[in-house]
Amino acid sequence: MITKLLIANRGEIACRIIRTARNMGIATVAVYSDADAKALHVRQADESVHIGPSPAAESYLVGEKIIAAAKQTGADAIHPGYGFLSENADFAQAVIDAGLIWVGPKPSSIRAMGLKDAAKQLMRAAGVPVTPGYDGSDQSVERLTKEAEAIGYPVLIKAVAGGGGKGMRKVDAPEDFVVALESCRREAKASFGNDEVLLEKWITSPRHIEVQVFGDSFGQVVHLFERDCSLQRRHQKVIEEAPAPGMDAATREAICAAAVRAAKAVDYEGAGTIEFIADASEGLRSTHIFFMEMNTRLQVEHPVTEEITGVDLVEWQLRVASGEPLPLAQEELSINGHAIEARLYAEDPAKGFLPSTGTLEMFAIDDGYARIETGVAQGDAISPFYDPMIAKIVTHAETREQAIWRMEDCLSQQLVFPVKTNAPFLLRALLSQEFTSAQLDTGLIGRNPDWADAVSPSQAALAQAAQAMIHREVAAHPVAVSGFRLNAPVQSAVAMMLGNTVVTGDAAQPFAGVRQRDDGQTVWLNEAGETFALKPFAARGTGQASAADGAIIAPMPGKVIAVDVSEGQAVTAGQRLMVLEAMKMEHALTAPFDGVIKGLAVSAGSQVQVEAVLATVVPAPSDE
């Protein structure tokens, strides 16, 4: 058995692996970048090693530094988690060549499934149904354009080395194909170092169904049933669940058997996921489910499988990597109840889901009905260098309806501030008629843009905050407010600060009954998933600097990767001016109105800070 494990990752997955390792009596080693020097996974591990600057390319993606850290600390195994180097066959081989245990599949299996085009060809040979499309070696624009026309629009462009929703573009019309192809290739090159793509027919009512598989070194492969990951935004999973709603026994048997065949075709060891796309226009049917890709690692959403099977998948990984057989046979695995996972991101849905960074002054997630997987704690900082997911919330119950209720309760109780989160968006999606009735497909979020609307505190919530502040004054100055009565306060209107805005709550009015915390200076409330921080009003200036109309302002720290305009150039409203890359996402900045570019302050490659003025659009001179 492994005795000391180095975790080549960060955040919640590093903390998750540490927990299981500790339960198994295995010592742990964390690695960290400059930005993560005080991170939770570093605090929880038995040992830690600094591996470089904050950018992942200079730390978490440098395999030589990670192997050196393992040697330095006497670790005998490396667990890659997910993301970063988890599906890098060369790194896996380097770990093995260094005499260390690689907690993952064999490098040959990673290579076989690492490129989507080769994987599809391999699956065809193994009798696994694949999505119609083009995965040939001719990558010329002319050939790809011709193949897209032959497939028929809409088509999906996918990076062959892609994953996590990166390097994917849906194209609805021929005139949009070349622009989408260029954007997809640029993102794929930046994210994976490979700009080759494949094309697939766009399924009009698609559901994303995936099967958890597990193999050992003795040739045994089992499945641990399916997950439904159809609720996605820009191909990034948002809410996942297991088992898939509407999956009958015959269809489950067919899709899970296909997943096992796929794993056996590459002599698979360890945890892996076979992802399928289902045409659900007539419900889930085995004849309308197609192989998409295999993820040769642990998935972000693995907890829902653990919840319905009672299996610790990380423990299985460590045992199989140590040379043990699978702990359970297929007939010993069964489904128990229903589980749902929601990904809590540090982002602002009302501002186009822009990542939100800063220090977590308040971070409290109620785990009464939920399993919380997180890599941060109150007082920690959310940096711009890594993925913005700050927690996974997982609920499990006997029925899907109960699991939804428990998730609603948790999202309605969490308090996170001042970092913005997608909790209000998650609540709207979770409680929508489409989700509760399991009318799912991957386009559901795109058809409901109002789920991202900003949330403002209701008068009932402000009344609750006012009550809390009056109670605070009663406790602090009982003599001064001796005439105060709870049922009829002498002065019921309380002025409060909500950010830089003065709001008033009437303590005499019925209040909301939402989650509340009072730290003596701030009243924190959660309403509809949003956290509001209210402070007593004190008359003072509340001036706040703001850029003039027309200023193009960086919404977050990042790197300018493209500038489409030049000084003095005329532009039209909505025209793309430049592209900012942050947290592994591209964000286009556009002209707010017709005008002329003045004061262009950046070029491709520039690093910028939040709220920096990058350029200004001024109205074009009048002809009169």
C-alpha cells in the first residue's frame, strides 16, 4: 500500500484526496504556487512544497518540479486529481520512470483516449456507437468547411485535445464557420497546446449522459452506473445528478455495457468516465446514445456516484494503484437513492458570469443536508490565476425531489461575501419547471437568460436587517432605548448601507425569515441565493471613482490576447475591440456605441489589472 502520497493539484480536489488518504493512514504532501502559499490544501496536508510562481504554466503544469517535490519528501506515489497534468501521458510516464506510483491509468490508455478523433475511431472498432461527424487528419480550412456542409448545420467544432468545455464552438450557419473555427483553434492552442479539431453533428435535443468505469491491473472492469450532466453553460457542467432521470433498466444496461467495452478496449486501469451524447427528443433510448469521449481521470462530479453507490472512488484509486484488485464485483454494486451536485463558482451571473476575485470576508455554507467539497475557508483569497469554482455542494436523498429540496435549502443558507457567486443562478435553474420535471437538455440554460438576472433585497429582507440592528442597539444601550418595544418600536425605520447605496428597512414590517448572521458590525442576509451585507448608515461621503461613458474597462485582472482595433479607428456599437483572457476563459470587450478609438493603452500580450482603462470610445465628430 502507498505510504506517502503527493497530490499534484490544488483547491477542493486536493482537500478531497487528503481526506481519504488520512482515513487510510497515508501521509500527504501538498504542492503550492505563490498564490496558494496559505491555501487550505496546504494547511491540511502533512507536508508541503513550493513549486513556483502563481501562473499554472510555471508551477502546477511543470511536471519536473512536481516529481522533484515527491523525491524531496520521500513520497512514493503521485495523485494528479483532475485538470492540470491529470491526462498528460508524458507526465504519467515520467512519474513511473522516476520509480513512483502513478495513481491513474497507464500512459498508453491516456494516449489512446487523449485525442478525440483517435478515440472515436477506436470506439467504432470496439462496437461503441459514435456521433456522426468528421475526425480526419486533413485540417485545412477548405476541408473542414466542406465537411461541415456535408454534415449539415448546426455543427459542433471540438478541439481533439479538449476538455472541460474548452475548445468547443457550435456553428449555426456557413457564414459563421471560419470565425468560429479560428476562435476554437486559438483557445485550444492556448489551453492544450494542440489546435487540431474534429466536427460533429449537433444533436438538437441533447442530453449529456456519462458512465463511471473502474478497472484494475487484473483485467477486471466494472461500471458504477450513470450520471446526467445536461445542465451546462457554454459546455461547462453546472448541475450534475445520478442516476439519470428517465433512464429505464434496458437503456441503462446497454449504455453501461458499452462503457465497459470502451474501457476494456484500452486496457483501462483506475477511475475513468465514458461520456455519451443522447438524442432525447423521444426520451432516453439506447439506439440514440452516442460516444463522445473518455476522461481518463477522476471527474469533478464523482461525488454523486459515491453518494448513490456508497463507494469512495479515491480509496479505490489508491488501492488499485497499489496493486490490489477492485474492492467490489459488478453484481455487488447497486443504486441507492438520488444525488445532485451544484458547482458554486466565484463569478457574477448578472455581469456575463465574469469571474469574481478578492478575500472571502464571509464564507459560510450550511452542511446540514449537504456534503460540501471546498478548497477555501473564510479569510482566504480567490485569485485570478485558477478555475473560479470555490465549492461543490452535494445532496443525497431517497428520491430526486428530496435531493432537490435539500439542495435548495443549502443554496438558500450559504453566505459568501464580497466575492460574488452563481448561487442565485443555481437556485433558479434548480427550481425551474424544466429541471424539476426532468425536461433536460444541454441548451436549457441558454434558453433562460433571465436566470442570470441580478437579485436585489426585498423590503421583507431589509425589514429583517432593520430588526437585527435595533436588537443590537437594545443590547448595547438598554437605557437609551428603554422605550423600545419589539411589537411597536418608537423608531422603526432604519437607514443602512448596502455597498455605496443608502437603503431603509422598516422594522415594524413583516420580515423575510431568511438566513442571517450578525457579527456586530454587519448584518449578512441570504435572499434567493444572493448574499447581502448591510451596515448601519453613517452620514459621510460615498464618492466612488468611475470611468467616463465610453471607457473600455478591464472587468478583472488578466491578459489581453487580441486587439482588433487601432488608435483613431471608427467602430460601431457591439463591435469587438479586444479579447481579455482570465481564469482560463476568453472575454470579448465591445464598443458601447458608434464612435472612434482614443487612448488605446494596450496591445496583445499586455497584463492588466481590474478596472484599468484599456481604451476609450468617443463619439465620432458631427458632419454638421
